[in-house]
Amino acid sequence: DNAEVHGIYISDAITNTDIVYNSVNISSSTPKENSSIVYGLDKHNKTNEGIVVADNVFQNNAGGYIYNLKNDAYLSGMAFNNNAYYTTSTTKFAKSKTDIATFDAWKAKSNDQNSIVEQVKFHSDDSLDPTAAGNLQTAKPIDFVTVDINGTARSTTTPTIGAFEFASTTTVPQFTEGYPKITDITDNSAIARIKTTAKGKLFYMVKLSTDAAPTEADIVAGKNITIAKNIEHEVTLDRLVKQTEYKVYFVLQSVSGQNSAIIASKAFTTAASPTVVSTFENVTVTSGDFTDGTADFKGFTVSAITDGVGKNNHKAAKLTTSPATVTINNSDKGLVLTGFYLKSTTDVKLTTRKQTETTATATLKSTAGKWRFISLRQYDVITSISLEGSGDVMIDNFSGQPQPIAITLKDTTVKQGDSFVYKATVSGGVEPYTYVWTNALRQTVSTAEAPTPKAENTGVLTLTVTDAWGEKTKGKGVITVLGKSKTATFDDLYLDAESYWWGDTVPSNKNTFYSGSYSFNNVMNPDQSFWGAFGYSNLTATTFNMANLT
């Protein structure tokens, strides 16, 4: 494999740089013959100056070089000492334009001082903390490096080569503050996140929170991972049961085998299985009970429809037995459900249950043959519903979401002084709706579904519709008033104090505003920094200042 993998990449000659107390390891399932721990280029034919490479652990376990340098001149200005080297290659130790096969040949060429060949075993794949001191406690003290990568104090006489100061193997790890913590909880799994003050092993066991705590022997006989100091590790807790409370029990062990006391996590509860919407599109049975999504249906048959809400909606479930029931199958303890679409020609009785307990009843008014979303959120946690009714009753998208609120508001022309009924067509969302009608001054003129304003002058009415879930949508309609001309004073348009309007900031949007009996066109294109036609302002400044136009 000729792929180039490098630990430290120097793209050009450098000066006055210390490369010290690093641990670099290259490993690969396949040999990387052109890999190197330190790769040095000289793009501008400059010379290194004042470079120190010392007290580093450089391990190439991919069959490549320790050093791969452009040429012999690149070595000038570089001093090497007290490093620990290892490569799995038997023919390539380093390279300086040409291959250098052995450590001794490298020392002769580079004047490397007091470095050693030492194969270092690391504590884990996540950490280059050595498992044993070996010959590594021979680094040369460096006055500006007093702690290791974890903040551990360096020995003032025999510091450890590499990024990690070797610690006593008898130190029993402790959890870092805030650990352990249980995250990513699903219906059948969770992750325990671990960080400790020392390296060693972590033994763990998951049990029901209602079960008796395990003994130390039980835990140590179970699953374990190797842990490194101050490194966050993840343990996957799998094969859990949905909506069940658990605890995780831990024992921390030092490198030399001393155990901590048993440490228990806080109790956590798995989630319910994810809810899947019952769309009925893939149901093929034509009679009898059936399952779709994460619900079981009794007393329904699936029929083709041509008026389904949303896209690709061609089937719905028709009530054939009264009462008919829907029971969720992803939680036996119950869930807060979103709702479903209902189409009926008569009133329908809804009953909600949590297991065997009836929690609520309600009468769902006839939808007059149109689809309407029925919310179940207000009934809190339930496991099933039943529907009772005569006539044609159909449901769709059980546990789904309502369609977005849509407003159709037509412009209208009326005579000055006349009162008129102004009503929008609203669909989607969750009924009942609330309505707020405002004029161009943002004054509320009505909260009725169909207000009857008196026509005074031409202008815009804005309708804000809020559904039962708090979702909002706005629509606008132009009321053109025919009759006696009214002066355009622009006082019937809303502005904050000392402000202006020069168009809605929508690219290429053509706007019109109204005052008195007149309309004024406007063109705004912020992408091209221009606007045209008319705007309005209440700025009182008399001197033009470009900074005001923001």
C-alpha cells in the first residue's frame, strides 16, 4: 500500500521550533510503506534552524518510516535526542532523500543523541498512555514543560518520554466530576459515558432499578473496558426493554488490580419504541383485525379514497363495527399521541383509555364529509381509543401530524360606507381556530371568524389564524373601496418612530401599499441593492445620511 500517512507534516523549512513530549502512533490493518511519523518538505529551498526534536514517542506500526526528510541538508539545524522509536519495517527506519535502513545508520547521519528503540504498548486505541514504564522514564527534563497532556506533573529528574507521564499502577481510578452519565437513551439501548482520573479498567453491569444491587464479584465477572486517564469512553448498554427503569453498576480497577467500591449510576428509563404513523397505504387485508404503523386496529376495514390529505394518500380505515378500537403496540404504559384525521357524516363518540381505565370521553362533531384533524394530545398518556358512530366514519394517518394551516383570502371591492362580510377559507392545523384581523396600522379590528367591517377607504386587512396547538399563519386581502376620493395622508400606515418602509425584503418582490383611496407600487430587490417606485417614512432628519439606510 503506497498511501501516504504522516503524523507530523512540515511543509517548509522552519526555525526556532521545539518538537518535544509528543506521542505519535501510526497503525493500519494493511502496511503503509510510505507512512512516516515526521514528514519534512522544503518547498522554498530554505534551511532549518534551531529545531529540537526531543522526548517524543514515535511508533510506526504500519511498516513505514520514523522520519522521511527531503534531503541531507534538511537535517542541518535539527537536533534529535531522548526519543523512543519503533517501526515494524525491517528495511526502512528513516529516509533522507534515500532510505536509511537501521537506527544505527540514522544516528550516524543525524547525530541523534540518547534516543532508544522501544516498542511501546498503549493503554487503548483512544489514548497513547503507555501500559508500562519500560525504558521510557529517561527523558531529559525541559524547563518549560512541567506537566503532561493530562496536567500531571512531570518528574524533575526522570520524566517519561512522550505525551504522558507514567503513573503508578496502584492508583485506583475515580470518576471525573459529572461522570458517569447516561445519554442517547432509546427504547432498547443507552450509552454510558465514562471519564476517570487514572487509567485502568472499568467493569459494569446493568440491572433493573428495582432489583437488588449486584456484588463486586458479580460486576467484575461481567463486561469491562480499558480506560485511559481524562479520556471520555463510551459503553453501549443494549438489549434493554422499552419504558423500563435501570441502573448501571460500576467497579473501577487500577492497572495492578486494586478495585474501587461499587458505584451506581442514577436511574434512567428507556423510551417507548418510536411511533410510526398508520397511513394504511400498505395494508392488504380486506377484513378482520390488522396492524399498521405502531397500532392495532379492530372494527375497521381499509378502503380506497380519492380525497386524502397530503401527498400519495390513497387509503383510509372505515369503521365497520361500533365501537371500533385502536390500540398502540409500541408502549404498554401509554403515550401522549398526536391525533388522527376523521371524516364523518354523523357525530362520533371518542373514548380514550390507559390500559383498562377510561380516561376521557368526547363527542366529535360531524365533519360533513370533510377530513378534519382530531387532536389527542390533550388526553395525556393513553394506550387506546374507541370510536362509536353510525353513518360513514373514516380515519386516516393515525399518530400523524396535521397539515400546515392554509388561508385563502380573496381581494374584494365594496362601496364606500357599506358594511360587508369578509371571510377566509381556512384549512389544516387543529381546530378550533382563533382569528385576529388587523389593519395597515396593525390595529385589531375584529376577532370574529367573519367580520363585518364598514368600508371607509382602500387598504389591506391581515388575518392571523392560530390553531388549537398554537400554530399561526397569516393571510392578507385588499379591500378596494369605491366612492368619494380620500386623500393619501400615509397616516393610515404603520411605522415605528423614526423609521421607514421601502419594500418587503424579498428578492424581486413587487409590493403595493395603500393610503386613502390610492395604491402605490414598490419594487425591492435586496440581492442587487436597489429599490424603486414608492416608500414611506416618518424620519425627521433633514440631512441625508447613508448610514441610516440599513
